[in-house]
Amino acid sequence: MTDYPHTAYLTAVADAFTRVSLEPTSWEAMADEELDGVFRFGSDHPALDTYSSWPDGAELVWCPNGWILVDLNTRSWVEIHADLYADPDRLVAIVEPVLREGAPPPRAWDTSRWSGADDAEKAAEASTGAAS
């Protein structure tokens, strides 16, 4: 995997999913025009509610606008109300019931931050030329 400024953070998120037995089918950090990443949960994922909520699987997308969960059947999406660099364990606690049970995500905004968030943000800003 390529080492981008956000790779360490996304690795921490993947590890948090693994700790709750919800390891993504695959995931990747990308850096095309902007930094982003995606966690894929396939339609055959044993922990995913594929019967009623995610028949074709789901993707949890990380992008400069935040976190979104995409239904691969309808391509509809829902925003996850969490900091861009949310604490990985808190993020998984928010997303896990949505993926496992089809529960709606909380409306309240989670402001928890990953311990390496400040350094990752600075590196990301520098790599995209957004640093002032």
C-alpha cells in the first residue's frame, strides 16, 4: 500500500474494525486530485446485514468532506457525523450498528479525535498544497 499522509489514520481505522470482528473486505488510501480512502464491505461479509440493509455490500468513504456510508445496491449514501480524523474506536462504534443491523447512524456529532490527527492534517495540507 502506498504511504500517503492519511494512510496511518486509515490503517488505525481498519485495525479498529478488525478488533470488533468487522474487518473490511478491502480498503485503500488514495491520492488523486484529493486525499481519500474507502473501506469496502462485500455482499458476502459475514457480519454485514446483507439480508435487508446492504444486499450488495457497503462502502465507508473518507474524503475531505467527511465520512459517508454508501449502499452499493442503490448508490444512496448517509453522512456519518464524526470528525474527519475521528478516534478510530469511536468511529467504529458509530458505524458498527449501521452495518450489522441497519440501524440509522446517530444524529449527534462525534467530536472525538485520533491521537495523530494534528500531525496527519498538517501532512495532508502540505501534500495537497493547502497549507497556508
